[in-house]
Amino acid sequence: MPEIILTKDNFDQEVLKSKVPVLIDFWANWCGPCQAMKPIIEELAKEIDTTKFKIGTLNVDENQELAQKFNIMSIPNFLFFKDGKVVDSLLGIQSKDELKNKLESLVK
């Protein structure tokens, strides 16, 4: 399943009320490292078991309120949510394995 495009309209439902852990990729079009991460996020979204996890992307330029709410100062920034709360984060370019391992650690 492809990653979920997050906005202020679906954020509560898709992330805060999610029954499974959620990885959110905070990004922007002008951000080179964000563009480098895009294929990795897309690949990971296709590989994961969607009954256990979700992956969402959030464009910080189009959703400035949400970026501010979670103190996103640098991108790419990856927040991991479980039970509606941020439980972990990673900043900058990450390997697919690193992101996947963090997600899987939230289910254990």
C-alpha cells in the first residue's frame, strides 16, 4: 500500500487515532535530502505489513501548523507515533533498514 498523504484534515484519524504505529516523513519539495528519501519511503510503504504499521508523509510547506505543533525545525524529519504519541524520531537521511527496524521495535 502506498504511503498516506497527511494533512490537517486527516491527521487525527490517520495518526493520533491509529491502532497501529505510524511513521511520518516530514518533508518539502525544495529539500534535496527529502527528495533522496522519497523512493526509500515509497519502497518501505510497499513492503510493510499494513496491519501492523502505517507510513505517512507530511509536506511542511502545506501543513505549517502541524510542523510547528511537533517542533519540526529541520527536514527530513521522521516521527514515530504509537497510541497517538510521539515515541521516537530520526533526523536527516536514513536507510530503509533503520526506519524499518524502528517501526518494528514499536510492535514488540
